[in-house]
Amino acid sequence: MWLRGAVPIIFATYPVIAGIEDADFLFNVVFVITLLSLAIQGTTITATAHRLDLATEEPKTGNDFGIELPDELESQLSELTLTEESLAGGSRLQDMHFPKGTLVMMVKRGNSFIVPNGQLELRPGDILLTIAQQSVGGSPAKQ
């Protein structure tokens, strides 16, 4: 965003370098107008786009944890958002039944991240980050 303001400011330096009378005043005017223009545009463009229904949501890429695995690994990361139904068999991690070769690496609860153990009390809305071994067919290994 700020790079766009560099061009008029650079052009405003030419009269200063050439020693033209009142070139310093011209440079200051260009500098202030450029900064104001960028600041006003930068702070209002998002709100204006929303008001005119021109803003679109970016599709979600990756996962909530910001962790990606290289394609060469024979493992797959997955997210599981817990619901009341998924916790019906018990609310601790050790009560959950996962396929063989699946490990719960992290739990996201609100804005915090928890490194789980079997005694962790899970809640609806918790997001589990799991890693699972890939079978030959490319899907997670079954029990």
C-alpha cells in the first residue's frame, strides 16, 4: 500500500534537486497529500466494499492450527469439531474412539491451544487436530 505513494514523492524531489524556488514547499505539500490519501484509502476501502456488497469471504485454506505437512509424508492432518453427539460416549479424550494410527496432536478451544492428554475434558466446539497414517490407498489406516 505505501509503495504507491513513493512515485509522487520521488517526482516531488526533482524540483528540490534542481534548486527551483519554493521546491521545499511543493515537496511538503505532495508528501502530506500522498500520506493523507493513502491513509484515508487504506482505512476506508474495506468498510466501503462491505457497504456496497463488494467484499467476499476468502475461502478457508489449511487448518485452524496453521500446520501443514509436506506431501512426501505418509500422514494426513485432519480437523474434527466436537459436538454434543460426538461427546455422547464420554467427554474425556481417552473416551473417544479413533482409528488405529490416529493421534490427537492439539486441541483448539476458543483462541487457546491445548496439548492434550487422555484426561483432558473435551467440550462441544473444541477442534481436534489429528494426524493419521496413510494406508496404501491414500486414506487413513483403519482399525
